[in-house]
Amino acid sequence: MRKAGIIDPRHVAATTAAFTRWGPTAATPYAAAAVRHPRRAAILDHRGSMTFRQLDSGSSALARGLRALGVAGGQRLGLFCRNHRDFVEANLAAAKAGLPVVYLNTGFAPGQLGDVVRREGVDVVVADAALIDVVDEADIDGQVIVADGEAAGYRSIDDVRRRGRRHPTLLTPRITSPVLLTSGTTGTPKGAQRTGASVDAASALGILQRIPYRTSDLFVIACPLFHAWGLGQLLTAASMGSTVVLRPTFDAEATLQAVAEHEATVLAIVPVMLQRLLADDALDAAKLQSLRIVASSGSALPAAVATEWMHRVAPNLYNLYGSTEVGQATIADPSDLQAAAGTAGRVVPGSTVRILDDQGKEVTTGTEGRIFVGNGAQFSGYTGGGTKERIDDLMASGDVGYFDDNRRLFI
């Protein structure tokens, strides 16, 4: 924490005050940043700049507006938005209003969207204007609020926020349990619920020990915010008081331009995006010299891709292995990837990873077995019932792997 720059009397005081008000929710790091860096840009997106003060104030007004519309604490809010300020503001407003959020995949077809909204008991959906046709075809019951634009017949998020500015009272919310959707390759994804705090402190500190984030960083977050990895990177940036650059959809050339233009120090991606950056003619390592960290997760990182990135650009690649269910397990830093490009890395401090046989006994180094993970960031179960296999305090990741002699994990 000292190296990251967050052991500072002002930071600690602001975070303590925010935590007292909003508890272990996404609202806390933003409220703290609004006190410490009120005029600093929290978000740079296709609509321009938005400061931490504006985001904190706007999300409070939006929370009050939701309450004024009769959206009561405990009802569920579905977030069907791409990467932009309204996603962030609605996410914070839900935390302040005590509304559990269901993060909806913006790639859903109408049938998938309708199935998930009904199954998860979503009461109000905040959806992008660009996606409103999908919402219409999904035949959703309950309120729909339009974000990032307007759509005939629907309230806009700006209307709800204006309504909220006339309702100054906002009670301290109860802590809610967000629902993240598993990526599932076929059919409708499952809802993975997390009970209580949205961020596990030990897990967050463990990641800080392996990935050298700093309070001076500027993030370009290219991965979707509705996924656990994108959401985690967003909250990491907020905890640092860092500016994030967002684009509604991923474009390789535009991402490279954003890194160069803003002299970004952190790029958050998923492996397929890394492949597309390497394949783009606009890739110029000389224009990416500001990057200290390229943080990848969400799927397997091919060894050839890791090797090519570090050879052509820089040894600044970090790859996290985990899942929506088990949380973070291991991180491969540049030295790990240079020594063994196919590795998933070493265990994150605060987590436990063991390789077990079919009888649940730990295997020897170099022997393949089932991967089990333990930490405080695991999900509490699927919303439709059921969970992952558990042995003692460890949860099955569903993958098979082994540790080498250097305690590097291979999947």
C-alpha cells in the first residue's frame, strides 16, 4: 500500500469517512476520491471529461431519483450498458440506494436478455439507447431507464438524476449482493452471487503485491465493465484516485491511440484484445512507452501472444488466472512469462491454490490434478441454486493443472 501511494493520512482519512457512510461498496472509493481529488477527471469517454466530484454528486442524485420513482432498497437493478460514464454512475447510484446490481452482457440477444432479467428478478433496467431495440424485443416487465442518450417512450438517466436533485434525503444503504454472470459457452449464463462486500480487502492487497499499480496511474480499460475483470479494474482505479479512459466498444486502433494520446500507464484487456492489438497496423511500440502495466485476464493467454507482446512492445504484461466463481488464484508477472510463457503464474497473496486428485488429496509437484482455490473473494452460489464443488475451504475452478518446481501454475 505504501508503494502504491495509498498509505497517506489524507487518503486514509477520506477513505475512512467514505467507508463510514457507504460501507464496503463501490461508492466508497469514489466518495473518497471526490474528497481528495475533486477536480481530477474520474472518467474520460466519448462525451468528454467527468470529475470525481461530479460523479459522486451525480450518482447521489441518481440514487435519490431512483428512490423517488419507487425503486426501493433491495429491488434489483439490471445494468445493460457499454463502457461509459453512465455505467459507472448507475453502478454507484445502485450502491447508494441499496439496490443489488445484475451486470448484463451487452452482447445478449433479446431472448437471452429476457431470460436473465426474469430469472434474476430484475425490477428496473438501465439500458443504453443504442441497445433499446434489444430491450424492446426482450419484452421486459418493470421500469426501463435509458442511458447514454434518449429513446422515445422511456425516461432517460438524466431525467431521473434531475428528479433526484429535488429529493435531498438519502439514507445509508444496506449492503447488497451483486450478481455477475458466468461466461458460459452455450445457453444462458448462470448468475454468480457475491454476498456482502463487493471487494475483499485481503484479495485486493494480494493483487497490489503482484501488480505494481500506483496512485499516479492513468487507466485505459478496454475490457467490458460488466465482466468481473473490467469491474475489478474500474474499482482498482477508483481506489487509486486514478483517471480511466473508456470507449463504448473495443476498437484496436482507437485503443492504441488512447494509450498514446493520454500517455496511459495501465491498459486493462482480455487476451483476444491483446491479439487484435498485435495484429493492428497502428501498433507502434514507440508510442506505447508510457505503459507500465498491461493487465490481462478473462480467458487463457496463449504463450505465443505473451511472447510476441513482450518482444515487440515491452516486458510489461501481467496475466491473472481466476474466475467469476473462485475469484483470483494466480498472477503471472513479466518475469514469469519470460521464463515460461505458458504459465498462469504464482499464487496471489491472500489466496490458496492446491492441486488435488480424484480422492481430494494433494498431489506432488509436477503432477496434474484438479485445481482448487481458496480466498475471501469467492461467490456464495448460483442464483438458480447449486455451487462449485468444495473440499474443506477450497473451491474447484473446473480446470486441471499442475505446479512446476518454481511453484508456477500451468493449466
